[in-house]
Amino acid sequence: MSSNTHTSHVSQESLLRQAVLNTSQSIELLREAVSNSIDAEARNIDIKLTNAGGEVWNIVIQDDGNGMEDQHMMAFFNAGDSVKDFPQTSIGEKGLGSKTSFVAKEIVVESRRHTNPTVLKVGTMTDPLMQLAAGNMPTYAIDTDPSNYSSCLTSKGTRITLTGVHLTSFNGKKTNDPQEVSDRVMHYLRSMCATGTVKNRHAHKAHIITSVANVGVIPMISLEVVGASGTVTRGPLPGSYPMPNIDLSPTGGPVSEGISQNSKRFCDVYDFTRSKTISVQGKLLTVHYDGTVIIAGENVRADMLRHELKQGWTQKSQMGVHLCKDFIPLRNDTSLSRELLNGEYYFEYKVFLNCQSFQLNADRNVITNEESDEIAWIWDDFSTAVWPNIQAKANVYRAMKDGEEGAIEAVRKTKQAAALKAGYSTSLDVVVAKSGASLAYVKQPKKEADVSHLLAMMVQSGDWKTELSPIDRFGQYIDASTDVLVEDTTGKVLLVEVETLLANLFKHQHPMNSYDLVVVWSLGTMTLGTSQNAPWGTNGSQVPVALIQNASGGWELKWGTNTRPVIVLENIL
């Protein structure tokens, strides 16, 4: 017997191509670019998007950070390399983030290192995806102070030019309108990226300072969008999450039924931090987590989310818990939100929960260690220590909202009661034509329950025994497959389907063999010979059903050789 030993082979071209394309949104390349700028201590980040036709855009990202030397430039173009000035706190760690830019047809990186800003480094790469598809690793060139190259980068920093980038959507929405693109991209930069988080609210904490890159730096963000219909510029705006203003006693809310719904403008904010030293696989580990909670009324939520919702999305889809690392939020987790935020009302909260113990996949969109002991402690601690404080603040909002809703409902019911009384006199009367018969039922039925009550009173009076046959005694009104149980003169129980109009019998899809007879107020639009197709039929079979009259002049529904009597109370009275 013989065996051969083989070494596993890695298709580096295939893996790199997968890493390039492994993003949930195409604009994540902006997230990765600004993360690199934050790592480089940039104070100003300028982004320009120019539409090149359809969904193709040219992108320029320029910062005034520390800039690059050869090793930084090579790490930008190489897969798996990560060279940071402050590796212990830097955002990037896998050397894959910058490769999201490989979707461009051409990449040009210009950089001047802060230690030697007179020297210009220029790196270029052409159509990396095409090279990868051909089974080749992309090639690039780095030039130092090329004599024939004119750069607008005159001082320290980096400028990245991406030509021919396919951007399918902007924060979840397809659009080419420069105003809408600028609104949504700026919101994305200030909500879902390192340039726009709540980290500034936690920058004073020792464990944050030592673990989150440049936590005290709030860069200024400028954005220019050039499209066929014009150019829109935004900023410079501070790179921090645009927090709504706290307002615990709002006024001027929208008015409904004369009641001001001020709770819709309610807003409170709660910051928290928790830590514990726990044993993980026999080793002691101190776990910290921090967060910011926004408790928001409906109008505040609408303002917060106006540039991230797309058609068909609701506020609920974007509210709840956003887990964060480096204070960069992931998309919200609805199931976790329901679990941690009291289920039914989770959408009234925007929670940024940051933990540096979270481990992320390569594209930073998924936490991969949610089943670990340290994360299990966070969920438990949040529920027992943080949630009660959130709930206490939310109770102020809840009491305000419930009070308004109660007042509005009271006004509506009062109006409804007045309208019912006012409309009563115009309702048609029940006219009893039978000589000697009397009925303490005044108005014609408008709904199924009216017909049931009228039937019961007619049975009780005894004046219509012949006309109501075979119904002799009223049994029970039930809420089941049929409506009423009655008895005939022998005590036999019969199933009665009650409807206001006969056509409703077919609209409500009652199987023809689920009742013994039908009682309606009126035939409505159905006349002799009218046929309805009953697709539910009998036990699921399809049958045509016709309205006929029997030899005695009574109405019946007939299908095949089967019939069901139809008692029309309007005709009897």
C-alpha cells in the first residue's frame, strides 16, 4: 500500500476576487476609505463623486492624514498586508478593506508622507477585476516623484482616484439625482462609517482611548456630487453622528382631533458603559461595552432616517440595536433588538452598542463570535443592568404618548357616538306588513349581527313560524365555521349561515356543505338564475352554485343535485 502526500493549494486570485466583491452595499468602499483616513489621523476628508453614465461613477477621496511611504502603498495594493502607524488601535486589521476599491477600472493613489511631504508617491493599478478573472494577480506600479506627473496634492495626505466604479445604490436606494445622492452619501458617512459615529460621546473613557483609533479626533467631511442635472456640495460637516436634540417636554406636535401629539417630537439620549472581568477558557478577561441609546418619537425617527430609508422600508427596519466595533455600526439586528428592547416597542430606540471584543468577518458586516462567553455576558448584563435605565427614561415618553392616544380616541368615540345618533333618524325602518304581527326591532340591518338579532326576535315572537320553517327555536350565536345553531320542531339541530346580503356568502368563501340553510336580510343584486362559481366548493372541490325558486316559491341555492334553503327576512316582513 502506498500513499502520496500533497500540500493544499490556494487559488489566491479566486480568494482575492471574492474579497473584493464580498460587500453588502457597493458604497462600502467609501466606508473602508474613510477608515484608512481616520487611521492616518486625518482632520479633513474630501470626497467627490462624478457620474460617468448610468450607475458608473468616478470617485476621488482626499485627506490630510499622515500619508504613505512605500510600505503603506504596497499594503494598499497587496492582499492581506496591513501597515498602520498605530496598529494597536487602528480600525483595519485584515488588510482587505482597501481592496474594495478593486471594483474600479483604474486606481490611482497619490500620497505625501507627513515626515517628508515634498516627496510624492504615485501608485497605479488598471482593471484589477479583469486581471483576477483571467487568473492573474493584479499588478501595480509605484513611482516616486515622477517628473511628468502633475498632482493637486501639495501637502501631507493621500488622494485616491477610482475611475469607472459601478455603484448600484446609495445607502440602499438607486438614484442618479445629485441632491439625493449627496444627502444619502453624507448621511451614510455620518452614520455608518468611522467618520460619523457616537464615539465622541465616549472619548473620555480610558479603555476607549487605548483601544479605538483617534477616538478624540472628529474630522470634517466635505462631499461634492456631480451629475447630469448639476453639482451639489455638502459640508464641511463634523464627522460625528448627527444626534437629535434632547426634548423631554416637546411642544408643537402635529394635531389630531384637536389634540397635539407632542410625543412625536420627544427625544432623550442615554449613554452607558459596563465592564466585568470574567474567566474565558481558564484565563481572566476584562470585557468592556459602551453605548448610546436614542429614545425617539415618530417625527424624530423620521428625521433621523430620512436619508437611509428606501421604498418599501419602514422606520422599524432601521431602528433597534446596531452592534459596533471601533464605534462603526453594523446594520441593525431585528431579532436581537426584539430580545433586548422589550419586543413590541424596539423600533422606538436607536441603540449603538460598541464592544472591542466583537470579532468581525473580512468585510466587517458580521460579528463572528456572538456565541462566545464574553458576548453572552454582554447580552445578560444589558438586560439586567442597562435596560432598566433605558426603560425608566422611556416611561416618560410612553406616558406622554399613551395620554395623547387616549385623549384622541376619546374624542373620536365621542364624535362617533354623536354621528350614530344623528344618523339614526335617516336609517330605513323595518316595516312589518303581516297583519297582527309585531316586532320590537326598529331599523333595517346594516351588518351580519343585526340580521342574527332580528332573526332571534322573529323566532321569539312566534308570528313567523311558517315563514321561518324549519327554524323553530333559536339556539346559540357562535363564532365558528358557521354563525347560528337552531332547532326545528323535532329538536334537530341545524347550522345556519347568516349574511346581510346573499352575495356575501360567496365573498366569505363558506363551503357549501358547512351549513344547513342560509338566512339573509336581502338578496341584494342576486336574482333568479344568478350563478356564482364557488372555488372552495365542497371540501375544496369547485362547484357552480345557482339561485333558484322551489315549487312553493321559496328561495334555494342549488349545485348538482344538492340544495340549501335561503330565508330572506326582508321578503318575509
